[in-house]
Amino acid sequence: MSAVRRVYRARRITCFKAENAPPTSLWWRCSSSCHTGPNSQVHKRHKKERLSCKPVLDHFEQQYSQELGDLWIPARSVLLDPHSWQYGVMLNRFTAVTDITQILQSQGFSKFLPQTDVSTLPCEASLSVSSSKYQAGEDSLLSSHCISKCSPSDSHPQPGRSSNANSPDLKSESLVILSHPSLQCYIHPYPLRFPSQAHRHGQLKQYYLLNAASLLPVMALQVRDGDKVLDLCSAPGGKALAIMQCATPALLCCNEPDPHRRDRLAKTLESFLPRSLNSRVIVSEQDGRCFGQSEAVTYDKVLVDAPCSNDRSWLYSCSSQQGEQRLKERARLPVLQAQLLRSALSAVHPGGVVVYSTCTLSSSENYAVVETVLNDCPGTEPEDLWEEIAIPLSKYFTFSPAHPGHRETLHNPPLQPQNDLVSSCHRRLGILVVPQPGMTWGPMFLSRIRRKN
Ligand SMILES: C[S@@+](CC[C@H](N)C(=O)[O-])C[C@H]1O[C@@H](n2cnc3c(N)ncnc32)[C@H](O)[C@@H]1O
């Protein structure tokens, strides 16, 4: 065991302040009305204007019109209209969710993740995806097993596949990699916000609300049963929960140095995970930059969901002064982000992977950080998420793989064959989800790097 000061916080069942969730019948009614479309009466009645912060908007305008080209104007219209934002509902596999599923479906929500019909997969392919089964309602884990042995209810017929995927082989391979039968997220075509769930004494919460693009870094991490996983920047814990929906790692170390945010993280874990997982899911309080030394060559997979200039919230900085202050901090972020990414690459085993993600559109916090670290760290290699994630999920998200100056999008592929190599190199640095009207998910950048030796 390393000398790290690792804090294990016993996840006691505490009574937190109940959130103001309306009773089922009320939100049902609200949802029904909202369901009539984005222009419904209910929607208009609840509309409260939030003022954007001018210095931040001006800064974004200048930077993103250059970096994103044509994608910026529609992205800006989404960022400036919080009432257009969509929310995903991630179900908690550690609870019984049948009632919630029925309500979601009756309100027009549908599952968004591709779920492969395992009966159509070759045996080796289905063997590559293992699924931990947890018996909802009981505080115990059943042993891991291959999805081909799961009951029919575990293999949901998949919703639409991307029409952009070219080769059937590639399509089915990508779907196998992406399929996590136990990770279930529902989305709605309209910006309808399902109410968050109040604390229920002695009971786990059934679902977690999130930006559906937040699941992509977790999917890219490909956590399998028995992996040792580090979530380097973990609070408030949405991605840690998503990891626990995908598989049962031998260890998930959730690290968060900020004490207030760490409390929130501990509460999230306590509200969603059964006590039987207490020994596998631990909370640590280190500066993430230290892990590379204190826990070198320890983990199979590390997620670096880095502190970043969160475009959505920064745009609504409470005053111009706060906005200006944040823009100053913004310039310093890439140094911290690169340090965290280097630390993660040292903490992972040779052969292991690090996923780096942010929720900003800013190229200097995304591609530039990845490029800098790859140059500094021989023996590391970026992996192609374009084929694995962007193509199969292009129906749900608008992806841009491009560096500034290489404005290729999924709907505007390179025409010149000689550009293919360049594009492929840029794609390997990462993919970016750009919010667009009707598909308001993101911003989310993700990149996967494998440590070779
Ligand atoms: C984008 S948020 C993480 C969100 C989280 N992964 C989730 O899905 O809920 C980034 C987090 O990194 C934390 N952070 C800031 N500096 C850090 C550092 N030096 N080491 C580790 N984490 C840090 C912040 O406090 C913040 O909670």
C-alpha cells in the first residue's frame, strides 16, 4: 500500500435536506405539458431570464468563432438559452427502476445508448463485454458474467444506429465496445427537466440527472469488472456513479482535494451506492498532481475530468468583475490540466489508459493540453475515439474532431484523400461535443491515451 494519505469516508446513511421534488402526480402533469413541445404554456410560464456576462461572452465570441467556425453561432444560441438545455436521466442499477422507467417512457423519454442485441453478436465479441449483475434492492453483488449469459431483460434491443457509420464491421465492433447493458440513460427530444429525487431515508436514489455527454468519457474509459480505477477529479461524482453503472471495479478511488466538493461527492456516493461497495469505492483528498509519484504504476484506468473553464456556468458569472477574474484564471488552467494529465499517465500501468475530459470548447484546454503532454511523455499514444464513439453516436451528439483551422465535422468530412492522414492525426487528439439546437448536449471534450510502456 502506498504512503498516500487516503481517506476513506464511511458512507453513513445521513438525512440530507430533502430536495423540493414535487410529488409524482405533479411532475407527471408538468412533464405532460412540457411534452407538447418547447413552446408549450408551461414552458413559457416557468421562463426566467438569466443574464449572460458580457466580458465572458465577448471573449467566447472572439475565440470560438475562430476555433469552431460555422458551429459557433448555433452553439452560442444554445449556451445563451438555458431553457433549451436537455437533461439525461441515468438510472441507478443498484435500485429497482421499473416504475421510473415506465414513467420516463410514458413521458416520451427514450434510451439513448446503443444496446447491442447480443444474440446477433459473434460469441467472442459478446465475451469481450462483461456485465456485473447487481440484484436491485439487495445489498449484495452477484458474480460477474458474460452478457451472453444474461437474462433477456439484460439485453435491450438497441435504438437507432448511426447512419454515418460506413462499414458494418466497424459499426458492430463499436457497438460492442460502447455497450454497457447496465448503464441506462434516458433522454427527451425537448428540454424537459425531470425533477431530481428527494432523499429517501434508508433507500438509494433511483436516478441521477446529467448532461448526457458526460457519459462519453466514462464509456471511453471502458471499465471492466476487476479493474483498478482512479477518478482523479471526482466531485460531485456524476462520472464515478456512471463508472459504477458500467462495471464492478476491484477499486474505484474517487479523488477530490476541495473539502466542500468532497462532501458533496461523499453524499452522492452514499445516496446511490449500496454499502456492500464501501470497500471498493473510496474517497481520497490529494492534489491530483501528486498521484503520479505517490501511486505510480498502480491503476488500470484513470479518468481526468479536469477542472476547466466550464463554458455553461462561466457565461452566467454573477458580475462583470467575476467574469473578468475567471478569464484571468482561464489562462492558467492549461498548465494545471497538463500536470494532472501527466500525473495520471504515471499512475497508470503500462497498457492502461487515461481518459482526459473537460466541459469547455476551448482548444487550449483540450487539444493543446493533450498535444503538449503527448510530446512530453514518450511511450504514450492517443487512441481514435472518432470511429469508436463519434460515428456510432452521431445521431445524438454533434461532434467536432478538429483543431482550429481543421474544421471538419461529422457532417462535413474531408473530401481530399491526401487530407485523410492529417485529419486522422487530429482526430486522435480527441473529439469535441458541440451543443447545437435540438441536440444541446455538451460542451464535452474527450481524449484517450494509452500508456505503452
Ligand atoms: C469538472 S469537475 C469534476 C466533475 C466530476 N468528475 C463529475 O463528473 O461529477 C473538476 C474537479 O476537479 C477538482 N480539482 C481542482 N483542482 C484539482 C487538483 N489539483 N487535483 C484534483 N482535482 C482537482 C475540482 O475541485 C472539481 O471538483
